[in-house]
Amino acid sequence: MNLQQIDHLLFGGPNLEEGSKAVQELLGIAPVTGGSHPGKGTRNELLGLSHGAYLEVIGPDPDQEVSPIWMNIDQFPTHRLFRWAAKCSDLEAIVDKAKSAGIDLGEIQSGQRQKPDGTLLKWRLTNPDVVLGDGLIPFFIDWGDAGNPTPSLPMAGEIVDFYGVHPEPEKVKAVLNVLEIEMDINKAESVELVAKFSVSNGMVDY
């Protein structure tokens, strides 16, 4: 995997507090408050990782009356690593490239959330509700000149590997190749994203 291509990993489930506790037990450091996603019904907590990436722990926001919850994370049986976002400085170009190969990344969207200090984070991204490769294909995000939140976050550790497993790996790899994403997809009966970290406790994976 070209780890420089990772913007962030999404670790989501039905209860943010439980998800953050699981991450703390795994990586040895507690995520910090991120903020809410207005209109999505979700909120997050974050940890910085190596290569300019970060880990987003995401769960339902009880202060929002939204149905359905974004990406249906409230329906997950437990928290799990379920999606990821790739860095991109030209969303229009990657959408056009994909479309010419018959791959639909969806419409480019804008997002925002307020940080605990009151400042507003803004970004543009391909539609994360478009799920390709059973979730192994990333959506793409552009933070503009501001950059992603990683520099302001406590560092959890270093990503040393990130890959997927899938019953039909060649089909997933074909899409990744079009999108110029360097990521290994191994053959397995299940579908899963796997991240390996080097942290203070040693090597861990999820």
C-alpha cells in the first residue's frame, strides 16, 4: 500500500463512546473530540497517524434527530474499520477518469463541521454513500489549502500496512488500478479492511 495516499480511516459503529474505548485499548491513547456532522446524525473523535493520515472514530450524534443515520452506522453490530478516504487535489479529474472507465464515484459534495474551539472545518469529497468494492474502494477528499486535521491531533502511532480482503480480489484491484490507488487486495471468503499499526505497546492490527 502507498500509505501516503491515505487521508483517513473510518472506524464506525452504534455507540461513539464504546468505539473510542475500543480504540484506546488497541492503540493506547484516547481519541479527542472532533465534532458533529450537521444533518448527517453523526459525530466523531479523532487520532493522528503517520503519513499525514488520521483515524476517525464515528458514531451516532444523540443531539441530532436524523433518520437514517449517515452510512447506517447505527445498524452495525459493533464498531469496525469499514471505509477509508484517499487524498485528492483534483476531484473533478478523478471523477472524470473514473467515469471514462465506467466507474461512478457519484457527485462531488461539500462538507463541514465545527471544531470544539468554534472554528469551522470545510472540505470537498466524492460521495461517500457510493460504495464500491464492498467498501474497499475509497472515496476521495480534498481539504484545500487548510489541509486535514492531522497536525492538530495527538499521535496514536504509525500505519505500517493497510490492505483489504475480498472473495473476488481481481475485480476490486481493477477499479483501484483505474483510480491509481496502490493497495493490496487478498483473497478471502469475507470482506474486510485491515490496518496494522506500530504503537507504544508494539505492533497491533485491526
